[in-house]
Amino acid sequence: MKQKPRWTLEMLTAALAVLCALLVLVLLVQRPAIWPVLVVLAVLWFALFGVFRYRVRSWVARWVCGGSFEKSKTQFSLEPLSQPAALLSGETVLWYNTEFRTRLMKGEALLVPRVQKVLPGLDLQEARKVSGQLLNLADGVWNAHSSTVPGEAESMTLLVLNEETALRKVEAEYKASRPGYLVFLVDGYDDVFSDMLDSERARLLEGINRVLEDMIGRGTGFLRRVASGRYIAVVEERQLEQFAKRGYDVLDKIRALDPSVNLSISIGIGRGAKTLREAQDMAVQALDMAQGRGGDQAAEMTPDGFTFYGGVSHGVEKRSKVRSRIVADQLVKLIKEADHVVIMGHRMSDLDAIGSAEGVLRICKICDVPAVIAVRRDATLAGSLINALIAAGQEDDFIDPKGALPIISQRTLCIVVDTYQLGLVESREILEKCGKVAVIDHHRKGVGFIEKADLVCHEPYASSASELVTEFLQYVGDRDDKPNRIEAEGLLSGIMLDTRDFTLHTGVRTFEAAAALRRYGAETEHVRQLFDVSMVEYTTKARLVSEAQMYRGCAITVSGEVAPEARVAIAQAANDLLTIQNVEASFVAVQVGGGVNISARSLGAVNVQVIMESLGGGGHQTMAAAQLKHITPEAAHSRIQTAIDQYREAQKKSGLESGSEQKKKDKQ
């Protein structure tokens, strides 16, 4: 194609039409009697055009292209191609080969003004890419590739199409048949079945087997029981997609086997892995995540991250202390191997974080290993406890996070308490610089946890980190190596904070830990003084409580900015709202800079962690939070209501309606 086209086909057609119209008008004006002859000539013209329309089109294309393409070597090289090919001027079709006519135009030789009439959806810009553009044409899938040569008037484009129908079918089948790995674990198997009659245990186990077999038996996968209460399954990706669409309703079916028994199951799923072994590793990690979030849910792990299903019921307390004794021994071993120990909690540390940190510090003192607590004294909610410890002569126990960096080496152990999330630790620099890391936490697990820790004690059934550390202290040292009175009161204050004075999320082990602290000398009246607030904090809390509005059994307060010294009132207001009649959960949202911070609390019937996770936050079943950036308080209020709606719908689907909504139904 050495010459550039001088006319587009539309321009040529329009010009010919105008000339013919003018000629007809002239003849009719000069000789009116000639109109029958013109009609006959027009009929003959259209008849000839119908017979020779492809040839006429070739003549036009030849004239438009300047006579350099028709019967040229270029045409002869394109005509016998096995792929459909076409020559375009701009978006106008000038020429196409036999394959194009046969496979895309049903064998008809038509004069096509625009290429989109034959190839709907074609984007020449997209087709110029190396990957081309996929089009659904003629009951098949085609990949269009184009090459354009810019011209003075309009560009010339060569379009070539490759049929990929069979290839795409093979690709779709390959993806749909990729294996996925599932691990099922009955939550608290030993605790649930230990005191049960053999006949009752057999009935429930047979019910679990039947539900799982029915679930897996719908496809081509297989199910195997590998241990008591533990199953594995391998299924195809198409079946996993169906499970996900149904929200893993097997969770509801297991729970419904016997409502009188707290029976539930956790599922770990590995999807999108390159190998079956990798899928197994992903499933095991996902199961650990589901268990760490309280169980009774499915955690799906893909190369893109985690997706969670379920998690709307209560967790089950684990009554055995065997794990606490084992973890205590491992913790002592790590401490004795270290030169120094740095202990820290989460940012804006509270009484539970500082109380549990001081308890771990006591373990380090028992082991005769130097240790300090890294905390920002100007950004803590546990100032009363820190001041009490300093007044007792323990000022050297605390250090600023920046001041701790010079003493850290590869033989330094970092112990993180009351958080598992990498983004919430007091100092990420300390965590990265220490040679070894141990984590002690009770919050339900979520995305963003500390990976590759040398020791992890993650117990979502515990009321607080202080409860876990109190249990460790009972297995460390001799009888006389125990916390002093101030340390015991700090641990007790952490338990009281997270249980709201032993009213929520308490179990047998919670009261046993409190009893042990009482034996260590903790005085409840002194602990109560650690919760005293200033007048500014109390006034702010009262205002936040008074502005609350009810929504579907939840109290919601949205406010502008509060004074920095009164931010502790946000969590306190959320706690106080729970004391109002018919309030099952509370949400206090306060503007902070250009965003909004949300503090959420519940009485246990509502899992606020699930609600906060939908807003990008996390936490515990009865205590959670979220930070929304670049949003107004009004917009945050709307998002909270939407998240509550989604949670309530999930509750209805699982058959776990809220108490307030159940009362409404009973009245009706």
C-alpha cells in the first residue's frame, strides 16, 4: 500500500448519490416524458448491482486505494489466509478476504460501510495491543489484532481475526476443574462430646457425617475423616464457587442438628493455588484463621487474601488449661535464651495492655532476664496504672519506644501483648529489629496479623490478655515468685476492663484468674480507683450517651471532634450505652481530623467484630473498632447502618435473630 486513499467509501457513495439525483432532476425537467425510461434503467441498475455488488465493491476499493492494492502482491498474500482478514480506511471496510466473508458474514458479499456492523464491540485501539481484543462473534470467541499505518487523510488498518472458541473452552474447563482443599474441624470437640452419652454422641456424629457427605457429594470431590472431629475434602473450583455463593450454608446445617447442644464447625479453604500441596497449606492456614476468630465460620484463603463466611454465633469456652501450661514453658524458654526482653502492647494502650505487659515483666524478673515495657506515656489510656506502678518504685519498668531501639539486638526477644495485628503495635521498628517475637492475645483473628512469630498464644475464648498472663504466672517460678499487689491489681484491672466488671465474655477460667490475683493481694477498691475519670472525660461521655439514637437494636452516636484528653470517653460511652434497655450493641463514631473513629461494643448477642470488619476494622466479638478515612460523620453514620443491616440479614439467614427483633415477632 504505497499510496494513501483519497476518498472514504462513505464520501464516494454520497458523491455518486448526489450526482445521480442531479442527473435525474435535469432529465425530468428537460424531458418530463422520459420518467418511465428512468424507472426501467433504475430497475436494471439495482439488478446488476445485486449480481455484481462484490465486483462493484472491489472496483470502488481499487479506485479509493489508488489502484495499488487490487490484484497486487499484498492482496494475493492476504486472500488465501486461513484467518479472516479485512482492510480498513479509518473504520470503513474497503476489502475483506474469503474467510472473512465465509465465517463472519455468512458467505454474503456485502458492501459494508462501517466495520462495527460486522464486528460489534470492536475497539481498534484495544485490538492494537499485543494481546488483541476478544470478541464474541458468530457463536464463537475471536481474538482481533490490528496494525495501522497512519496516512495523510485517513489511516489504513489491516485487521486479522483468530478463532479461539475451543481454546477458551479448554481454559474455562481448566479453571473450573482446578482442585481446592477444605479442612473441617468440629469446634471444641472434646468439650462438646466429653460428657455426652455414647448413643447421643453417635447420633450427632452421624448427623455431621451426613451433612458433610451431602455437601461434598454434589460434585466430583471426595471427603475423608482423618481424626476425631476433623475432616478433609478435595473438590473442584466450580464446586467451591457454588459453596461461596450459598455462603457455606453447611455452617447453619451443622448448628441446626441439635439446638440444645452448642455444636458448630470451622472450615478452612484453600483456593487458587498452583499445586494441591499449596492448596492444603492455604486451607490449614485458613482454618487457623477461622479458629482464631472464634470458630463457627469458614475462612477462604486465595492468593489475593482471606474471605470470611459466618461467624455470627457465640464462641465456645475452652476449659482445659493444658495449652496454658505448655505455652508458659515455651515462653520461659524463649525468655531465658534472650539477652534482653522488650514488652509492648498496642497503640493507645489500655489497662489490659499495660496490666498484661507488667505481668509478663514479672515472668522475666523471675527468669532473671532484663526486661522493659515500651510505651508512649503521652499516648496511653492506662495512665492511672502507670502512675501507680511508678509511685511503687517501678519507674525503670517503662521506656519510650524510641529509647528502646539502641538496646535491641538479634538476641533480643520482643513480646507483644493484647494485639496480634502488625499495624496496631506500639512500635513497628522494635518488632522488626528484635531477633525473636512472641505474641499473647485474645482478640479474634483477622487479616494483617504478625507472621513468623516464634511463639503465639492466641486464645479468642479468653476474656483478656491479662487473664492469659495470670494463668502463665501460676506455672512459672516458685511459690514465692509471684506478682506484688500493684502488679496483681493491674492484671485484675485489665480483666475488669475487657469483661466490663465480669458481666461479659467471662468463663470459669476468668473467675479462677481473678481468684488467683486476689490471693496475690489485689484489692478491688484500689482497682476501682484505676478507672476514675476527669470531669472533662465524664462530661464528654455524658454528651455522647445523650446523643445516641436507636437502630435495629443498636445505639449509634455520631459526633464531631472531642478534646484529645477526653478520647478515653469514646470507649466509655460505648460501654455505658449497653446499660440502656433493649440495646444489644453500641457504636460511637467521633470525627478525628479528616476521618472518623468508631468504637463498638456489644453484650454478646451481636458480633461487633464482623460489623467492624465490613468497615475495614476489627477486634473482638464484644469489643471492636474501625477507622474511616476521608469521610464525614454523617456519611459514617450511613455506613454503620448499612453494616448493621448486612449483619442482621446474615443473622436471619443463619436463624440467629436478635433478641429485640424476636420480641417484635412474638408481639405480632
